[in-house]
Amino acid sequence: MENEFGRLQVSIGEATKGSGPADETVMEQYTKDYVALIRKYADDLGDDEAKTRLTDEVTQVQPWCLVCGQVLLSESEKY
């Protein structure tokens, strides 16, 4: 579980690295992948941890992709 989250977070970090804008299409896919991982491991994580991970990820992606931040916030409200 942690390896899957770690790999995805590295990918998100690489996509947002640099001074230029991140590719929004790529960021949207990473966001969908992140939400899918949260759902996959929701029982193992528990509601509090799932919500924390989602809201923490907003700070990582929202400066690069506003839609992505909204998707994560919307998903976090389910926990």
C-alpha cells in the first residue's frame, strides 16, 4: 500500500517540479489515480487517515491544477 502511494506521490512531485506549469491532463490522471488508491485502501486507512491524505494532497496539486484540488476536496468530504 505505502509503496503504491509513494510511487504516485513521486510522479506527482516530478510533474509539479520546475518553474513552468504542470501538464493539467497528466495532473488530472494522477489525481484520479490517487483517489482510486484511497478508495482501494480505505478500509485499511480508516476515515481519518483517508481524509488527511486527501486534504494534504490538495496542497501539492492545487497550485498546478485547480480542478484536481476540487476533486480531492470533494472526495475528502466522503470520509
